[in-house]
Amino acid sequence: MIHALIMAGGKGSRFWPMSRSVKAKQFLTILGDTTLLEQTVNRIRPLVDQIWVVGNQAQAPFFDELPESAKPDHLLLEPVGRNTAPCIGWAAAKMLAFDPHAIMIVLPSDHTITKPDVFEHLIKRAIHEVSLSPQLMTLGIKPTFPHTGYGYIEVKQLRNGRGQVVRFREKPNYDTAMQFIRKKRFFWNSGMFIWPASLILTHLKTHLPADATRYEQLATASGSRLKSIYQRLQSISIDYAVMEKAVSDTTILVADMGWDDIGSWSALEAHWPSDKLGNACRTHLIPMDSSGNIVSASKLVALIDVHHLVVVETPDAILVANKFSDQRIRELTDKLPPEYQ
């Protein structure tokens, strides 16, 4: 069977103050009338047999509030946060206990895709390829500008939109990102993966040998035993744990599907209504000689001679930041009193 894993346990800290540690951005209606999580579930549901979602225990009430159409078949709530490798390993172990031949699709919960037909075609192609020849497969996005907030994937050669991965590269500085663009064999790392669940679990146990036995135990663990095992797993991303070490087993499908990672406030410029000066907003905005601002508020907002700001109002907090520094909002949240995080 085909299984989708949607990773929905993140805090979305770069969307503070709207996104908080308990009710994070995947539970918010940032784009349209439905939450990002609902959109992700509805996008993948026609393509799979089972949907699994990993969240954290503090978010349990928000999963209960999902409409029936967006509720997963299986909900896994992490007892503690341990990054993407442990949550993928846990889900893979549970899937294999349910279905020993599971094909696994891994999706973040906070992406938007404006060409769903292309997405559907790519997912079907990836499922077919990994079913015929077990491999790790990822979707890469052709970069449109030198983004410094994304990781990049270097490819040896593309043939029919498919290629062998050479290496995964961390988020670059601007000059390095420009070099990647010019070479035309680097693609944005979408964080979407397709593979046999047994293969990724084997790689996790191979590359994280200290945790190998713990990953085997996750399939049947629950309650206090699950917490005891889970909190001892190394907290590490799937890129660091496996993908950077397993490039010989990794292929890429290049995707042009209107993809965007809604990772920070500046990502919304392309999706929210904007005026002729590029002020994107979801409020009553009166700008005077102001441009390139992003504004979300419940009140009228007036701007005078300001440019490239993020202005966000919630009932208990207000954020004003330089748009080009919105990646630093994560740093800010670490300095906030707990009741505001």
C-alpha cells in the first residue's frame, strides 16, 4: 500500500507572533479558508491508501478540531521533539508493522502547491519508480532566484526530469546561492521524499548505529516506554542523518509545480493581495509613500515612509521587523517569556 507521512509537529517559530509553540502555523489559515495542514492532507489523500500524521502531544486538541475530511488515518504524537529523522523513523516502523511492503511519501505540513496536477503526476511517477527499483527519491525545485533560506541539492545529470544526486548542500550565503543558480544543476531541497519504508529504516539504523535498536523498538512501544525510547534518540534532521550520507542511493525528480515553502512572513508576498507598491496585507491598510511591506492585523494599519517591514498584530503581541531579517524571528522567540513563545 501507499502511505503518506505528514510532519506536523513543528513550532513555526518564524511566524511568531501568530504561530506559537502550541498552536503552530500548520493549524492556522494563513492561505485561504483552510489550514496549511488541511490543504496538505487534501492534496495527498487521492494518491494514497493511508495517511499518517506526526505531531506533538501539546497539539492534540487541534488535531481533534480538524474536519473529518482532513483527519488522518493514523495520528502519532511525539512525547518529546526530536527533529525529522526520529519522527520519520518512528512512522516507518509503525507503517511496516501495519504493512510490510509500505511505500512511504514524506511531506511537510506547511507547503503550498499551485499546480496540483503536476504534483499528482510526479508523486505517481515516484511511487512507480521506487516500487520497481527500491531507492531514496526526493523532489527538487528549480530555483527562480538565489534563495538563502533553502538547502540545495546538486545533481550529476538530468534525463527526462530525473537525476542522480551528487550531494546535499546547506543553506548558502547569497554569493554561493548565485553560483548554484549559474551552474544550473542545483535545485531547492523541497523536503519531500518517496521511498520504501523498509529502506529508509535500514538507512537510519545504518547511519545512526547507536539508535538502531531503539528504532526497531518503536513499532510496538507506547506510553512511558515510548517516551523512554524516544527521548534517547539523537535529535537530528533526516538530511544530516541519512540524505547527505546516502547520495549513491538517492535520485531526484525535478518539479515545476508552483511550490513554495511557507517558512516565514516574507513567503506571503507571493500569495497575499498586494497594492501597486507591493504592500501585501490581510487588513485595512493605508500606506503613504510606503512599499514592500507585509501586514497582518485586526485593526486599520497606517504606514508613512516605511519600506520592507513585517508588521503583525495579535491579541497579545505586535511584531515589527525588517522583511529581510525575518529568518531571525526564530532567534527572537528564544528570548521571549515562556507565555509568549
